[in-house]
Amino acid sequence: MNTSDTHNQRMANMTFTTVYPMYLGKVEKKGRTKDELHQVIEWLTGFDKKKLQELIEEKVTFEIFFQNATLNPNAHLITGVICGYRVEEIENPLTQQVRYLDKLVDELAKGRKMEKILRVA
């Protein structure tokens, strides 16, 4: 799926700091924990709690956030629709990575088992 240049640029310039509280609120409202959210983020990006906090305090954009990430080799197993986009068909790598994270947070909030979210065989 081809996203517009405007959409891709908006994703690149959005700060993780502004989106993180929404992720946290979404999962906590559904009975999941901050630790579970951090586990999901660490699985996708390799960022531990300390590094994640540093990135939040630095107010990094998603572009910088994912440039510093070590994407999980199984990230390609994240499939499905999020925000009207089928994640496996998104052509722009950064936009796809942001949507991977959105999809994982959505799965966590929907009560999916952690083993399934983390694509454990």
C-alpha cells in the first residue's frame, strides 16, 4: 500500500513523546500494564526501559526513534489492518515501523496473549 508523501512526512516528524501517553492510556484502560507496554516496545525496538525514558525525555521524532532502534527480526510477522492500512503492504519503511508499533499496542489493548503479540513460535 502506497501512503502519500505528506502522510509519511507527518509520521517521520511526529514525536514519540506525544504518542506514548496515548499508547499507555489505551492499554491501561483495557487492564494491561505499563510494564507490558514496555515489553512490547522493547521486543519491537530493542529499547529497554532506561533507553525508552531517555528517548521520551529527548522528545525524539519517530524518524530518530526508529533510526536508533534495532528492529526485531520477526517484525515482518506483524500483519493486519491498523488505522485503515494493511501494515504488511505499507511501502515506506518508517511508516511501516510506526504502524507495526501501533498494531502491537492495539493487540495488547485488545487482550491478546503476550506470546502471540511477541510472535513467539
